[in-house]
Amino acid sequence: MAARKRNIASAKRSDGNKSTRATAKKQTAQKISQNNANNTASRLMNILVLLFIIAMLNPLLFNAVTYIQSYGSIVHKLTPKRHFPHGWESFTYHDIRDYFNCRERSNDNDKALPTLDEWNLLRQAYTLIVDDTQKWDDPIPPTQGYSFSHTSGSSNNNGVATPPPNYAKQSKGKGRGLFASRNITKGELVHNGLLSDIIFPGYGAIKWKEFVFSLPRDLACDCTDWHWMQIKHEDDDYHMVAALDISILMNSGGEEFGSDRIMTPNVLPEDKYSGRQFAVRDIRKDEEILTDYDAYWTDWSEVGL
């Protein structure tokens, strides 16, 4: 009888242990399931956070890719600001020319015409440093000028763009110059700066200085020869003005070259505010086109130079 009781007690303990183990197993399974659910939720949250970050960074990544595609090829050709001369912000026009020893460059009348790569370098540097909204989508390459007019087109298009009536080549005793590509009649519009001129904004010409100091020496010196200051309208301030195409190569036949020169201006602006230049007499094909630089009053201090 006692043995039987012991067997019953033992069986009960065994059943109790089985029940405890079953309960423990069930609890463990529930914990594992809960952990898996928590891990899944955590992974989903991480994915959502990652997608959010990617969405936020996407414009930056796009801009970075665009920057590399647009400027990656030229940045290494430009001088970074950390390598500019000390105190460059306060340099005057003549300080800049002295720094680059531009007199030698200016006096070299055998220097080659700017290449397409050099024009594009100047244009991309302007967009990078001065005005990132400036687009260079003119179908006329800078080696030919700019879109001066359009031939008559069909009802489906605006016609074909044509450059100004001139081309660039070496000018005896003057270096590089512009020459008539056809006969031009007196009173005809020869150059339209409204279509080609760019402006360096701000007093102190800081952006112009940064632009020039970033360039290789020869192009920097060319810019000090090419760029000028001008008031665009009566109530305007003076600005540094330029063109980044061959129109900038137009030479002067004014008095600053001396009375011994037989060449005189054959094109002049309509007034001191205008970039539109008209023929003041008939100009023969292949004749050099000459303006008068003194048509625009120059005092570099007016633009902080």
C-alpha cells in the first residue's frame, strides 16, 4: 500500500514536471515570437528611416553629381581661394595686373586666338564663382560669337541662329581683332551687347576679383584687358562688364592709340549706356571692325578697383 502511494506521488510529480516544462516551453516560444516581431518591427523602422534619409539627401546627391559632371573637369584648372595672394580683396585693378605681370601679356601681339576650351573654361568659372543661374546654351559657339539673329523659320521652329557679321583673327599691330564677314552698311547694327554681355555684381568688384584670381595667368591678364566698366541705364551704378565670346576682341581705333594711326572707329555705341554698336560708315568685307574704348568712361575706383 505504501509502495502504491509512493508510485502515485511520483507519477504526480512527474506530471507536474511535464506541465512545468510545457509551460516553460510555451513561454519561451512566446518570447521568441515576440522578439522576432520586435526585430521585424525594428528592421522595418530602420528601413523607413533609411528611406527618409535617402529622400532628404537625394537633392544633395543630385546636386553633387551635377556639380561633378559640370565642373569636375575644370576645378583642377582653377586656383582655389586659399592660394590667392594675401589681401586680394583689397587689390586695385593695377595691383592685379602687376601681380600677374600682365604688361608682358598685353604687349604680345602674336598671342593666339582663345580656343573653344578656353572660352568654355571662362564661362564655367563665371557660373561656378559669380552666378550659378547663368546658362550657356547658345547654339552659336563662343569662337563665332553669339546668336545675333535668326533666319526666317517655318511655322514649326524659330529659324536658324546666326552669329554677328564678324570673325576673329590676328590684327597687325593690335594682336587679336574682329573683321567684317560681309559688307556692312552705315547705320547697321554690328554688335548687340544685350545678347552677349555679362555683369559682375556688387561694389568692390569682389566677384570679379575672385573670378580673375581663379584663372590661369594668361586668361587672367586677358580679362583685365577685355573687361570694362559701364552704367547700363541713367540711374544705375557702375558695373564690371564683360563678354565671354569673340565679341570681346573688338579693338579700338580711338585717340588713345595716337594720332599717327590712320584707322578710326567704324562702329560706335548708340549712347554711353548702350551695348548696341552701329556702323558709322560703310564697312567692307574683311575690314577690321573698330570701336572707341573711350565711349565708356573709365574710373576703376567707381567699382572699388
